[in-house]
Amino acid sequence: MRESYLLLLCDYGRRLIADRLTTGTGGNLSIYDRDRELIAITPSGKPYEQLIPDEISIINPAGIHLDGQPPSSEWPLHTAVYHQRPEINAIVHTHSRFATTFAVLRQPIPACHYLIAVSGVDQVRVAPYVTFGTDELARETVASLGQDNCILLANHGLLALGNDLPQAYNIALYIEEVAELCYRARAIGTPVLLTHEEMDAARERFQTYGFNNPSKQLDQGLPGSRQQERHGTRQK
């Protein structure tokens, strides 16, 4: 397994905590090295702040543990997604507060803000509730996911997919922001949702903004987002 992948997982694990996308040891991340047919996945029960590259779990596509600490209990979900979606090379699973609120309600996150376009969908749908870490959860989630790049897991959390880890993380980060905006808007009124045509226009704009270079997006933030405010790069 490439050392750079192990370092990325440690880095993004710490970002999960810093960006409040999970608490404690919740959630998990993985990268699939398709050339070597190896999956690097965060280990079970290890605090992200203490995680080092040698502790990252290495499994094969069948879930056989090859190196590092024992893998996250959600390894069946990761391997099932990689099997079904050959264009996907990274997965981020979070327990972020606002997205998970919608998951607990078993309600999709609607297009209340154009940032949802980072996921390529008009709404983030909800997969049925199944006990965590089971083969049944993997089957139900993959069946519900279809060709979407993110989905809510009922009473559980959010799953985001990408061509690489920065892209998958980027989707998880901004879907959490949209979920919070929708939650807050509902507290004082009824959000006005964007139409399918308006969402198509937003997705087209993202193609030229640089969405195909997700690591750049993560550092600078998408237009109109809190990430841009944080880095002082908001465009007018």
C-alpha cells in the first residue's frame, strides 16, 4: 500500500474531528488502491488524533485483514461499494450532527442551497436502517445508493464517495453545511427549494469552478461557503 495513502487517512481522520463531522472514534475512511487490489481503511476504535500510518488497516476486496490494526467494523460497507462502483476509490463515512439529524428523521436533505450540487444530486436520499457493521447494511446501502455519490444511513450517519479521498471528504463536508442551513431555515420558516433546472445550472458552474480538482476545493472552499470565509477567499 502506498505510504501517501496511509498519511492521507491519518490527516483526514484528524480533519473529521476538527470539522466536527464526527466525535470520538465514530465514522471511518478508506482508500482503494485498485492497481494493487488493496484497501486502506481506518482501524476500529482508534482515536483519530492518535492515529499513525502503521496502524491503518490493510484489507483485500474480500475483507481479509492483511496488515495494520483490525479494520473498522464498517469494512463490509466499504468493500461492497467498491465492488459495485468501479469509478470510486475513496469513501468517507461520518456521524456529522446535522446530516445525521435528517438521517434520524429519515428525511432526505433537499436542495435548499446550491452547495448540494457537489454531490451531483438534487437531494441526499435515505437508505433503510440496518444494524451497523453487518453485511445486510452493506447490501441495503449499495442498493439504495445507485449512482449517487452520497446517501444518508437511517438513524446512523452519512456516506460520501469520491474518485479520491479529498473529493469524498469534500462532499461530506459540504453536505453537512447544507443540512445545517436547512435545519436552521426550518427553525424560522419554510425553505424555498431550488428547482431541477437551477441545480443543473449550479452543477454546470462547478465544472468550470474546479470541482474536478477536489483537493483545491477543500483548501479554498466552494463559492459562498463557510470554508471560503474561514480561509478569506470568498469570491464576489
